[in-house]
Amino acid sequence: MNTEEFKSAAEEVKRYNPDNDTKSKLYGLYKQVNFGNCNTDKPGYFSGMTERYKWDAWNNVKGKSKEDAMREYVNIVMKLRK
């Protein structure tokens, strides 16, 4: 897996309208690839549910290598093509 494949998949995914669960997985993987492990505190209740869901998605892939996160992201996008 290389960075160009990942970048291409990140652009391609904009053409699709995946369900919320898939969007959440993609978000978490994208953040893991670009920023590494989640390093912020979980947003409080008044931050809004969207921010909390995003944090959860990123935190759920904590410890996953950049390479594995890229591979999983690209695989999800490939499944969306069908």
C-alpha cells in the first residue's frame, strides 16, 4: 500500500454516499493515517454528538499502524465502488 493509492481513495470516496457507520470508519482511519493515535480528550456532552462520534471513530483505531489504516481505508472505498 502506498500513499498515492490512499490519497486517490480519499478523493474518490467523495463521489459516494456511504452509510453513517462506513463514514465513521473512514473518518477514524483517515485521521489515524494522517495524525496517528487519537491524542485529545473526549469532547464533553455539550460539544455535540457529532464531535463525540468523530472522536470515538478515531479512538477506535488507536494503535493501528499507518500502513494498516491506509490498507483498510482503500479496501472500504473499493467495496463502495460495487
